[in-house]
Amino acid sequence: MRFHLRFYVRCLVLMGFSCVISTYGPVQRAQKTGDILLGGLFPIHFGVASKDQDLAARPESTECVRYNFRGFRWLQAMIFAIEEINNSSTLLPNITLGYRIFDTCNTVSKALEASLSFVAQNKIDSLNLDEFCNCTGNIPSTIAVVGASGSAVSTAVADLVGLFYIPQISYASSSRLLSNKNQYKSFMRTIPTDEYQAIAMAAIIDHFQWNWVIAIASDDEYGRPGIEKFENEMFHRDICIDLNVLISQYTDEAEIRRLADRIENSTAKVIAVFASGPDIEPLVKEMVRRNVTDRVWLASEAWAGSSLVAKPEYLDVMGGTIGFVLRAGKIPGLKEFLQQVHPKQSSHNEFVREFWEETFNCYLEDSQRNEDSENGSTSFRPLCTGDEDIASVETPYLDYTHLRISYNVYVAVYAIAQALQDILNCTPGKGLFANGSCADIRKVEAWQVLKQLRHLNFIDSMGERVRFDNGSEVSANYTIINWHRSSEDGSVVFEEVGYYSIHNKNGAKLSIDKTKVLWNGHSTEVPFSNCSEECEPGTRKGIIDDASVCSKCPNNSWSNGNHTSCFLKEIEFLSWTEPFGIALALFSVLGVLLTAFVLGVFVQFRDTPIVKASNRELSYLLLFSLICCFSSSLIFIGEPQDWTCRVRQPAFGISFVLCISCILVKTNRVLLVFEAKIPTSVHRKWWGLNLQFLLVFLFTFVQVMISVVWLYNAPPGSYRNYDIDEIIFITCNEGSMMALGFLIGYTCLLAAICFFFAFKSRKLPENFTEAKFITFSMLIFFIVWISFIPAYFSTYGKFVSAVEVIAILASSFSLLACIFFNKVYIILFKPSRNTIEEVRCCTAAHAFKAAAKATLRHSSTSRIRSSSVGGSSASSPSSSISLKTNGNETESPLARRQSQKPRVSFGSGTVSFSLSFEESRKNSVK
């Protein structure tokens, strides 16, 4: 019995508490009931009146002052969105949204007072007393809050409503601190974080090449993080900040005057401000009073379009201000809705009465302000008739040409409605809650809406995707405006002069049309805001007797971005330790090892027919020269010294000439043998190795003499190139480009001759010559060195050496692969083809082909000759081919009469072939 008594007493207390819920919070509000209730926080006033509370009596609520027409328009945008949703047949059908909207007066205390009304009803609902008594009086809970505007206000509200998991969607709070999801679990927004804005502001300063600026920020959660990010960006761009000051709308006048003195005495002409309109207004007023007109103001989004500062009477000082504003949106029907406002037709919106009074400078009947006027506390205003025309008065309220914050409010309301629609459409078993369950739309709670908002993903009316999951931020798309004076009525015109956008994939993009920008309201010349005059390239600033002068940096140094000091230049050359140098060195060593391997194979199988047929002595010398070619490329890597510069080009040139000379002599000798042009007498001995090595020596000696003359007359040496900013290239000065041209030109000349003989030898037996492969290797050689010439002269620094190393390696590998890899393959993997019989068969086949062609040619010649003398005789050619091997010979009688037989010998066996022709004359005429 005692338990029941205590329970009923508790219920009565709660009923009494619930009875005042509907009136709890600030008296002035916009409120309308519905099935689901949304909260709203808007700055209908710019601040509160400062009043000392001596606590001699009960403290009174502070009075809000300075009406904010834009803030009232934002409130109207929320009501318009809710009414539009309630009238929709597709979005939340049969569900009515209500609202409870309060004025924050742009202060934390007023915002918290209003927020308590949101959480109080939610706290009663959490007690679950409906089954015992109707304690709540059918008052729905606030399931989401739209607001607030300032970051400092939103931070305080987020701390409070976050305790009860009430989702909060701000339309204008851009502080990057609010991105911390761990601290602000229920906070979301439809505005980009000001971290992007700080980057954009620094980008503009860098764009106009200013390096000496003043930074001012509001002393709150908006200004402090914003200016901190701005300072970091300025530091990374080597831009100096002369003054860095925090201000507030409540800063006393003496401090404002001192700040104005410092700004006026500063040589920095650019002032970057991260603050709201009310916070910057006192400073602007002081600068206008002093008529300081030679400054450029950079405005953050919070005050770039503020009606407190963008006034025609301020344009002499503030004209030319560059500001960031959000991209404008379109809200069809809002214009007509705003024009329909009237005190008699807005019973749910108590802010309309004050709006009407401030717009027409009058007082409505039963107005508290009218009573104050009669008591003499305020200036006299006439009574409002109610017939005033809202369209006849120009105020920021009806400035709907660029809906930015209003559009953000519109999107925030629709985001909540879309989340509720997702709850309404939820299919049991596929919901977001425990075991796939769904929330009851009629009894939905704030935490359930918060859960649904975190999974929200929809496209707004501008075609942009709206998401509130962890890590998601609104894309930063800013329009850059320039304050102009209207030529018609002298009002402030926000001229769009560019944009700044950041996308995750494409990065940041800044675009400014300089032709549209007016500096200080009238000038087209970009103002100068640097710590001193620009220094010439390669010079630095030195401070002498408080004056900035420029002095040239040493050759091995360069000036920093601000031209305030010198730093040592970087030294660059083709180093052994860099990846490119290591790769080239590895390829060079690989070439040496492969060539040495081939040489070892030829020495091991030196008595086999393949090795003998390829002129093994010259092959040894050719392989040695290829090792020298690969090795010479290593001299081009590393820091150039005088001796390496003098050695590397001659080493490369001599090695290649030796290599190509060997190929040339070997190819030409076999060609002469098979064309039967080698004498068979005493000179045959001299056409052997002695003459071959003599020709190789003579060809190489010419290249040696070119190198000696070059080194004697214009020796190359190490050279440091200081012409490039911030870098010293260590290279080789070749001394004489003409000498280098002779060196490479002579090599290419021998390669061309070699190509000619190889092409002629392409049909000889493959055992004796690699004509086809040599032809291909020479083609590669020409392609490489023809490409080398433009590449060599178009590059600079370490890349000159790299280009030549690549050319050397490409040529060397082509020669090694084309000439020797096929033979090594036969020797190691096809020994059946490396026999004397195989060689003889190939040679005999070639001999038969040659004999047949010679017979046909001789027969044709004989017929022509017989016809010319008119004889009737006929000739029948006959031919014989003899093969003699190890004393076994089989030859025709006609062949024995041949006196000379060209012969190619292989050790103990010989292969000889001869051609003979006999003419049989019939009916000879004497």
C-alpha cells in the first residue's frame, strides 16, 4: 500500500513537470504540433545585451539584440521544408511533422537554454511510465535538431543533446573540431568543414604571390581551429604572418583601437579573417572610422556575405574584399513562401511579430516594445497597420537570389525526413536494429533516427549525394566573390570571380578570373603585400640597419622561397647508389659475365667444326672486345672526375671499333673465299691470321689516333653546372664536340661497311658466316646511335651519361646475342649439328648451287657469242665437282684437267671444289 502511494505521488509530480514541458525554454518560439517533432536552433538575433548582474535580486534573462534578417530567413526555410513534406503524398504519407524552433541569439547560453527543452521531454519518455499513467500529456519527443549556426554554439549543443543520442544536423557550423565522431557522436552537418576553407584561403594568397599577411580570428571554436589550420598552410607555403590576433564581438573598444593601430602601422596589406560577422564588426567600424583604405580583406564564409559588414557606407574601406561563399542552391516555391509572411497569418511563429516590427520600424498592438516605448525606455515608433507591403522594403530576408545557408537548412530537414521514410519502409528481418528488427514510426525514438541517419544515402535536389556515415564530409565547393559597389544605387554587389573545389579523386582546383577583380573597390592592379621588394633570382635579403637589401648567394647556394636566406644546392650526378645507376651497373656486369661465359664455351669446344668455321681466333678477339665494351659503360657511372672524363669516351670508341673490325674482317674473308678471289700461291699464307690481325690493328689504330689527338688538344674534364636553380649538376665537359663526332662517326662508318659485306654474305653457308644475324645486329646498332644523337643533345645533367650508357649496352647486347647465342645453343644443346659431316653437307650444297648458276651463265654467254659470229656449232657445257677428303677422291676426268682449285681446309680433312667448262664444236668452219 505504501509502495503504491509513493508511486502515485511520483506520477503526480511528473505530471506536473510534464505540464510545463510545452512552455519550457525561451518564451519566444515557433512551434507546431505533429506526429513527429523536429527541433530547430537559429540566430534570430546577433547577440545579447551586456548587463552586469550584481545578484541583488533574482537574475533576469539577458535580452537579445540586433535583429538578424538572414537568420529569420533560415528559420522560414525550415518551416517551408516541413510544410512541403507534410503536403507530399510520397514522402512520409499520413505522417505529420511538427517543429519547435528557438532563437540562440548567437550565444551559447541561449542555445543551451533552448536545448534543455529538447532533452527534457526525451528524459521523461525514457522512464516508460505510459503503462501506469498518461504522464506525458501526449507531447511527442524531439527526435532530431536542425542547428545551430555558429560552431561555438553547435559545440555546446552537441555536448548536451549527444548525451541523449538526439541527432543534430547543423547547416552552418564548419569547425573542423566537430569532425571528431568520438567526441560528437550525434553531430552531423550539411556544410563543408572549414579545414578546406583554410587551405583555400592560403591558396589564394599564394596565387597572388603575397608573402606578408595579417591573420585575425574569432576567439571561439570556429576561429581558433580555422586560423590554426591556416597558419600551418602558410608555413608550408613559406608565407609569413605579421600579426595573429583573436577577437570577439564583446572585445572592449580600447583593445579594438589598439588592434587597429597595429594593423595601420603594419606593412602587410592583406588581412585574412576567420570570424563571424558579429565578431569582425567592431574592428571594421574602427577601420572605417579611420578611413584605412589600402588593405585587402580575405573573408571566410562566416562573414563574406554578412549584412552587418557588407554595407554601402563601409565600401570605401571594405570594397574589393575577397570572400568565400557556399555554392548556391535552388528551392522552388520559397520565394512565394517568404513573401506571404504576415503577423496575422503566423500564429505558430512568434518571431514574425518582431520581424514585422524591425522591417517596417513600427510596433504591433500588445507588443512589449510598445510598452517600453511608452515608458520612455526606447525611441518612439508608430503602430503597425498590418497593411505594410513586405516586397516594398529591401532587407536581407528577401535576398533569395543566392540561397546558400537556407539551402543547407532545406537539405537538413529533408535528410531527417528521408531517414524517417527509410524507417517507414523497413522490412522486418532487414532492419538496422537487433535481429534485423525495424523501428515503429509512430513511436520512433531519437536514437533510432540517429542510427538510420548514419546509414542514410540519398541524392538532394542539386544532384549531390548526402551521407552522414563515419568519415563522410560534404564536398568543399566554394564560390569566390569580390565586393563591388553597384553603379545603379551604390549598394554592395557580390561579384563571382572564381571558385575553389576539392574532390577526393581530382584534388583541389582554384580558378580566379583576375579581369573581374577590383582591388580596394576600383583598382585592377594586384596590391603588393610582401615583406620587401622582390630579389632577383639567386639573391637573398639581408637586414642592414633596419633596411631590406638583396645580396647574391654563393654559386653553390640558392635563396629560399621568401628570399630570406641561402641554402646549399643539391649535387646531382649518375650515382652508384641511386636506383637508376644501380640498374645500369647491373646490366653492364651481366653483359661482362655473359660474354665471358660465351668465351669459355668457345675455348672449351675450340676443336669443334662450328668454332673452327667461325674463325675461332678472331672470335676470341671479338669476345674480348665485347667485354671491353660492357666494361667501358661502367666508367660513365659515379661522380665524374678528370681522369674518368678523359678515359670513358676513348675507351668506349676503341672498344667498339675493335669489335666491329673483327666482324668486318671475318665476314669479308669468308666472302672472298667462297667467291674464289683468294690467290692460291704465296699470298694465301698471308691472307691467313697475320693479314686478318693486321687489318684489325689498322682499323683500330685509326680510332686510337683520333682519341690521342682529342686528348692532346682538348682533353675532357669534370665540370660543375651552376645554371640550374637549386641543383648543381656534375658532368663531363667533353672538350671538343667535333672530336666526339669523329669518334662516333668513324665507328658508324666501319659498321656501315660491315653491314654491306654482311648483306652480300647472307646466302653463304651458316657454318661459315653469321651474315643474317650480323645484318640484324648492325641495323640495331644504327637505330641505337641515330637515336642517341638527338637524345644526347636534348638532355642535361646526369641524364646525358645515362643516355650514352644505355646506347652502349643496347649495342653490345645486340652484337653478343645476334652473333654468338645461336652458336652457343648448337654447341651446348644440339651437338649433332656440330660435326664435320654437317659442315661438309652445307658447304657442298652451297657449291652445287654456285656451280649450277655458273653453268647457266656460261651457257648463255656461249650462245650469244656463237650467234654473233654466225656459226652453226653448238656448245654443251659440262661441269664437274670434286670432293676430296682424307685422300679419298672422286672426280671426273674433266675435273682433273683443272689447274686451280679453290680450297677451304679443316684440320686433317680438306674440301675442294672446282668448276670446268668444255665446248664441243660441231661442223667447225676453218
